[in-house]
Amino acid sequence: MSEHDDGIVLVENEDAFQQVCKIPEIVDHWLCVWGAGYATDGLVEFLRTMTPLPVTAWQDLDAHGIRIIHNLTERIERHVTPVGMDVELYRAGPKYKQEPSKLEKNLELASELALKGPLALREIVANGGEGCEHETLYAQVLPTLSARLNDVLARQPDR
């Protein structure tokens, strides 16, 4: 197996991306991409060319992080697996403060995603829709991220 042939892991935030890139077990086998929020057309085209490699994403546990995965799944026309984004982490994680008008819009988006968003993430938005940034979950996610990615590979049909 050569380097980076296991899959692709997208990370929303630059600092989180840098933290992931410090984990040899990940960078030796996964192509790490800083997504910087919503995917550009260039990133979408690149990911399409990387079929059949699995695409994973570690985003903020908020309506926009979930919408990023939903949007990307539709645009690349294949599954994007969230990692480090389960409902237990969301419930335990600190929620960031938002202006009331912004919170209202994010809760509206969360309500929409609770019905049509990625199945694996609907429970997060159904549990309040407030925001939990993934930087606040480093202690819980980073030590387990390599194992979480290996779990994704174990579920791939051709492995």
C-alpha cells in the first residue's frame, strides 16, 4: 500500500487541520485536505477524480458543519462519512455563544437538516442545533481519529 491510498479526510478549520497533520498514522495513509468551509468547485472536481477512495470529513458540530457534508455529498455524488462528529460528542461539547438573530437562523437550518441532512448527523441537529466547534473537542477526537478512520475503511465493501 502506498501513502495516501486509504482515503481522504477533509477538515473544516485550519488549526484542526494542522493538528490532524501531526498524527503520523493518519498522514501516512490518508490524504488530508483543509476544506475551509464549503467546498469550492475545484475541490469537488478533485474529489470526483479520487473515486473510489472513501471521503471522510471532520467538521464543526453545528448546522453549517453538517450542511457542508450534506452539500458535498450531493455535489460529488457519493457518500461523505463524518468522523469525530457523533451525538455524544455534541452533547458533551461546549456550545459557542451566538447573537440571537444568528442563533435563530442556525436553528432554522438545523430543523431543515434534521429532516433531510445526512442520516448519521440528524440526531445532532435534532438535539438543539446550537454550535459546538471541533477545536473544543481535540482532547476527545484527536487521540481516536486514526481508529475512527480505520473503522471507516473496515466498513468499505471492497476491503
